[in-house]
Amino acid sequence: MYDRTSILLHWAVGVAILAQFALGWWMLDVPKDPPGVRAWWFNLHKSVGITLAAFVVVRLLWHLTHRAPELPLPRAQRLAASWTHAGLYVCMLLLPASGYLGSSFSRYPIKYFGAPVPHWGWDWPAAKALMSAVHLCAAWVLAALVAAHIAAALWHLMRRDGLFSRMWPA
């Protein structure tokens, strides 16, 4: 069984990621007119992303300092779980980094819930395009890893092998 903090961080980050996916895909269709509406949604997405990145760092630090219970699985399944979790963390850190850098290489301000955040770059369309491509690719990879994670959790729930209940809030 995982400790309460691990469970809370797992579910908080998981729900926030699903909400961020929904917001990210939806906001792409927000029209540019009237001015300001699209920017408001993009800044909300950036603000949630920065907050989520902080929670991911806390979760990663917690994970590194609190040993997870042993997985009673065959070696191949343990390796698959380890690689999937590593991929989840890489994507959860790459997404806010690429989003922030992409915003830094544009002429638009970065705001954290209305407060200006400093740019680390300048208006450089090629770098903005590269960071946008990395951001989109990481989002798709994260979506695939989240789907695999959920599928594995449901598989363990159906098998009733006790793995699902270790992370389910009691």
C-alpha cells in the first residue's frame, strides 16, 4: 500500500493532467477575434501547466525519498511499469519546459494567473516552432502513456490481484 501523500499526489496530478489535456485541445479552436479571449485561455493553460509542473516536481521528490512498495509482478511486467512511469515523468517535465520555452521565443507575454513571468528568450519564430513541435509530440506521448497506465490499472482491477487497491484512496 502506498502512503496517503503518494496517493494524494498521484490522483491530484492525474486529474490535473486530464483537465490540462482537455483545456489544451479545446483552446486551439478558440477564435483569435475578439482580441484577448484566446490569449486569456492560453494564459490559463500556461498557469495551470506551471502549477502542475510544481506538483510533478514535488511528486517526483516524494517518490525519490519514499520507497514504493515492491511490485509483486513478473520481471517483464515490472520493467514495463518502470519504463512507463519513467516516460510519464519525462513527459510531465518536458511539457511545461517546452511550453515555457516556446512562449519565451514568442512576442506574447507569459502570465501566471495574471502576473507577468520573465521571458528567457526573444522573438525567434524558428525556436518557437521547434518548442511547439516538442510540446505537441510530448503531449501525444503522454496521452499514450496515460492510456497505457489506465489500461494496466483497469487490467489489475479486473484481475483482483491487489495492485489497483494500493493506489486507490481508501
